[in-house]
Amino acid sequence: MKNVLLVDDDLELSKSVIDLFDPNKYSFHHLNDGQATTGYVSQNRDDLDLVMVDVNLPSCSGLDILRNIKEIKENLPVIVISGFISTENAMEAMREGAYEYITKPFEVKQFIETVNKACGYAQDIGRSNTITGSAEDELASDEIIGQSPEIVEIAKLIGQVAKTDAAILIFGESGTGKELVARAIHRNSRRRENIQLSVNCAALSDTLLESELFGHEKGAFTGAYFKRIGKFEQCHRGTIFLDEIGDMSMLTQGKVLRVLQEKQFERLGGNETIKVDSRVIAATNKSLVQSMKDGSFRVDLFYRLKVVTIYIPPLRERKEDIPLLLDNFIHRYNRLLEKNISSVSKKAKALLQKHIWPGNVRELENNVHTAMVMAKSDVLQPEDFPVFSEDSNKVEIDLEGLQDNYTEMFARLIDPIFPKLIANGEGRVYHVMQSSMEKALISSCLKHFNSNQVKASEMLGISRNTLRDRISKYGIY
Ligand SMILES: Nc1ncnc2c1ncn2[C@@H]1O[C@H](COP(=O)(O)OP(=O)(O)OP(=O)(O)O)[C@@H](O)[C@H]1O
Ligand SMILES: [Mg+2]
């Protein structure tokens, strides 16, 4: 049961908000007076799981209440609700540590999801076992689906290692399910009652990443207006998932290594040494072996992280998982889209089985999703899937008169497929393009030289080792 404090002077709205939630999961306390809030939070600081507060209260501002609550209990999530969209308010709320800033009228589904998340029913990284929602719902999105020997082995390995505290390194191409596996490990561990959070090491600058991981003291750097608790600390007794660890700077790697070895660190700009017990799961789609050779990844960190390694093979190497994944995604999106798709036509199924899926399971899932939106009947046809749609295959490109202006050539090649890239790329377009380009280049070169690696590497101007690494990384035959 989660205890939620709702502070809003609009009684009608408050009632309808409370009615949105399952009374078996949530217990609400309602206050219409902002003044009384601080006292209530102080008295109930250990029992409260979430506070929702309206910005415009008669006696005071919801943002002041937010500040007061953060003084009393910094890690208590607070959702700030505003009657009108104000970027200033939104910025202020988030800066002061609000969990979320929502404007009325809000999208009910999204609102419920946010509240669930804030209450730990579904942490950043996904759902934990403690969720009391229907079991079927939970399984639907967190189950590792597959029947290939590779997936079965992975599932077994997860079962074996989950209960230990060993650091785990997961590697595999983009979209193969690394994060899904990380969630499964946490869900199956004795830490499952505690939090699991993920940090994308590629998405942030050095300082921001370190602040995200270790937290910072007020004034640690420009813009650090308030003390911040980092994710290592938040994940005490839980699990931290370091995604794209291959993109972490050497300096930050050193700090992470220290946490792994000594289980302690200091917040940015702080002197206090903080002890933590958080399990580390890391993932990468880069070859860390190569990065170690390049000198961009610490060897000692690599060995600390890879106590257990889990390799998830690309979907094209375990095609027997495709039918099961299809059934599952259809089932999932039928509910989500309120549709009634029964199956995939024979022809479409054969094509889906044959496709090489460079974006792996994510790409397959996105394709099924789009197909189900587009479908005109209850059986999915090839043309419903973006990968087989007419315009994605019939691309005419005029490369006349470009001589060796490669940039322009590539621009013309990319333009027609750009919408598809965006649709499937999920904010990873750069990465997808870069690796697809590299793979295509190496494949063409090998074909040209009849698979002679010495000649191919000479022509490409890369070492044979690098070439071999790319051949195995991309599974080029
Ligand atoms: N075996 C699987 N069963 C069900 N869903 C899967 C499976 N593998 C991947 N997915 C789904 O595919 C999508 C991508 O998975 P995930 O985010 O775990 O991949 P990833 O390896 O972390 O990718 P990236 O390297 O791009 O971060 C998710 O929606 C996930 O639920
Ligand atoms: Mg991932």
C-alpha cells in the first residue's frame, strides 16, 4: 500500500484524482490547505510515498511547499500540478527537485503511469516484482521472450547469477534486450524490494554524469543550486544499471572503479565519504576489448565489471524467436491500441523471418507496432510493416554529376530513408547510421577482394585486428 498526500483546494478535482487509483494499492490523504502540509509531512515523513501538490493554493504556493518538503525529506517524490502551462513554473519545480511537473487538464493514462513510477511501482528502469498490478500486465512487458537455445541459456544464467552480488557485464548489439536482461536480474535478486535505476553513460557530459552517479553538494559547479543525491546512493541495497558504459570517460571510469572496489565515494564538491552497497550491472554495444586497446577503457574496470558476462546474440542469429516475439507483441499492442489483430499473414511471416533486423528486437517490435496501427484487416500484411512498405523499398536516387562529393552522395541516400530512421531509431539514429555504414563499407570491401582480409584492411587503411574485430562485431560472413 502506498500513502499519497494530495494537496489541492479544488475538491471536485481532488475527488476525481483519487478515484483514478485502485484503493487496494493507494491510500490518499487530502489537504486543501497548503499551510498544514509541512506539519503533516513532518509527522508522517516515514510513511509517505508521494506528495502531489497544486501550484496555486489560496494561502501559499505549491512551489514553497515543495521546497519545505525537500527540507524535511529529500528523497520523497513530489508531483507538482499546475492549472496552466508555465515554463518558468515548470523549470522552477524541476530545479527544486520535483519528481514531475504536470499541467491540468492531464492525460489520465500518463498521469497514472507517472504516479505508479513515483511510488516505485515501476522504477526508472522498469517494473519490479513488488508491483501489484495484474500479473499478466507485468509479464507482458518485462518477460524475456524467446525459445532459441541462446535465450534459454541466458535465462538460466540470469537465474544463477541473480542471487549473487556479482557485477555483471551485458553486451550485445543495439535492441537485443540488454536492459530487459538487467531488469530481470534485479527482479530475481534478493535486492528486488529495493530500487533499481539506470544511467545512460553516453547521454551526459562528464560533470553531469558524475553528478548523476555520485550526486553533488550545493555549489559544486555552476548551476548546482541544491545538493543532489546521486544514483549510487539512491540504489543503496539495490541495483544500478550503467548503460553504454563504453562511452564513459576515463576519469569517471576511475571513480566507478573505486565504488566497485571500496564501496565508497564522495559527492561532487563534498568531503564526506559515503558508503554504499549497490550492485552494478553494466551494458555496452561496443567492443570493450577494442576500447581497451585504444586506451579508452580501463583494463582494471573491465575485469571488475565482467565477473559475469552475458552476451545477447543478434536476432538474426536466433530467428526461431521471431514467431514467439510476434505473437507476444501482437497481444501486447492489441491491448495498448485497443485493437483486435489476430495474426500475421503467411507471406508477411516468411518475410519477417527472412529479414536481418539490424535493429534487433526493438526494430521488430516497432515494426509490429506500426503495422498494427496501419492494418486494414485483422491479419497483418507485408505492406503494413514499415520494413516492407513500398516507399521504403522503392527509393530512386540520382547521384549524377556528384563526382567524389561523398557528403552530398550520402545526403541523397539518407534523405529518403530518413523518416524510417527516425521512426526506428529511438534517438539512436547517429549510432545506427554509423554502425550500419561501417558494416556496409566493410562488407563491400571484403566482397570486392574476395574475402581477402589482408587486401581489404590495406585498402580500408585499418589494421587487420580492427578489421577482424569489425567482422565479428557485425557478424559479416
Ligand atoms: N527477448 C525479448 N523479449 C521481449 N522483448 C524484448 C526482448 N528483447 C528485447 N525486447 C524489447 O526490445 C526493446 C529493446 O530492448 P532493450 O532496451 O532491452 O535493448 P538494449 O539492448 O538495451 O538496446 P540498446 O543497446 O539500444 O540500449 C524493448 O522494448 C524490449 O522490451
Ligand atoms: Mg539499452
